[in-house]
Amino acid sequence: MSASAMPGRRRLSSGQILAWAILLAMLALTLAPLWMMVKTALISPDDVFVDSANWLPSGITFNNVLRVLGLADSGSGSIGVSAASIDFSRALLNSVMFTGIIVVCQTTCAAMSAYAFARLDFPGNKLIFALFLGSMMVPGVVTFIPNFILIKDLGWLNTLQGMVAPFCLMQGFSVFFLRQFFLAVPRELEEAARLDGATHWFIFRRVVLPLSVTPLVTIAVLTGINMWNEFFWPYLVSKDEAWQVLPLALQTFKSQSPNGQPDWTGLMAAASITMVPTVLLLLFMGRRVVESVAFSGGK
């Protein structure tokens, strides 16, 4: 039997082949800058301009990563190597705390608010929810000045609480997203629990939340990625180097160039380290995010 006559094998049409070709081309364009960043992080500073046009490094070294983490000497005699002392380990810890606190607080507050809008009948329910949706159309830059004045009056400049305070409560998108899932939870389950004397708080914790793990993880992942890359607000609030997050540390590292040019290999090594948590989140949680967004869009 010929290969074309084998059962269960379906030939791709010309349109499907063209679609796959376009997708592969777009994927290559997306991954090419990331690969060049990783390649630059793995070469010697003296080879930056020699290997700039090559897709593969002529020699691989991990010294750039080690010196960015403070585990190796800077080697200030090399071309383009910065002698700046940026504590990336401290910045990494600050980013983890900054992102972790916001993810936990925002996901918790958004879940409780979304359940209230989905199941509780109180005066002004629809109006307040409409205001939440309207907040999604307000540019974030509009709230920076009022938030900064409030944080300054509270005496929270150069503190962790000042950095996380504007992001800890619920956001409009998070509330809308979770509300869509809570509306899809069968009311029969809640009514059965209510007949057994369960309160709304008990139903929320023991019935609704266990059935909504996927959307909760989705909100946590999306919030975590946004906060991990947040630059402007920590830059405004935290001038103290002790509270610098990774995006600020990268900016400081780039601006300190004693040899007249940026330390490209060190900068790319630091950027690669910064990118690792985001990549891991998308690898392990990406499918849940796509499924949740598709389900929410269908609702």
C-alpha cells in the first residue's frame, strides 16, 4: 500500500502549509532577538563585535553570568566590561518579594470581589461593577501622580510597602475575568451547601475556589509577569539602591560604563537572568492561561 493511500493520514492543503509557514516565520522573528541576547551573554567581552554577525558563538563562557551575580571578578581590563558594582542578587530578591506580595494580595482581593459581583445581590451591584470595567479604560499614567503624593504623605518612599501598595488591591481586568468563571459555577452546588447551613464565606472557600484553580492561576501568572517587568513605579518610589528591582538594576548597570561603552555581555547576561522566571511560568502554566482566556472569551 502506498503512503498516500494509508488510512488516517491527511494531507495538508496549500492554505494550511502557507499558514504554518507564516506562523514559523513570525516565531523566528520573535525568538531571534532573544537568541542574540543569550548568545551575547555567553561570549567573551572581547568577541562582542567580532561575533556580532554570527548566529552561533565561537566560544562559550559563563563568566558573564558569574560576574553579574558577583561570583567572579569583573575583569575591568577587557573591552566594554563594566567595573560597576550592582548587587543583582539583592535586586533579584527585591523583585521576588515585590512580585510575590502583589500576586498574592491582588489575586485574593480580586477573587473575593468577583465572587461578590457574581453571587451576592446588593444595592448598586451592577453600577459598581460597571465602574470597575470603566477603570480598565483609564491609562495607568493618570494615577501615578495621585499615588505618588499619597505614598509620600504616608512616609513610604524608599520602602517595600510604598512599592507594592498601589497594586495590592483588585484590578478591573482581574475582577471581570474571575467573575466570568464564578458565573459558570453551577448554582446547584451552592444551594446544596446553603441548605446544609453553609455561609457565603464557607461556600466561597470550600466550593467555588477549588473549582476555579485554573482562572486563579491564570490571573496570578499574568499579574506576576506584569509586576516582574514593572519599571516606572519602582523607579519613582524607590531611589534607594537597597530596594532596586531587576528592571532598575538593569538600567543602572547599563548607565555605568567606565570604558566609554556599555558592558554588552554583562548586560545581556543580566537580561537573560531576568527573563528566566517569565519563561518558566509560560512553559509550565502557559496552557492553563490559554484555556482560561479562551473560556472567558467564549463566555
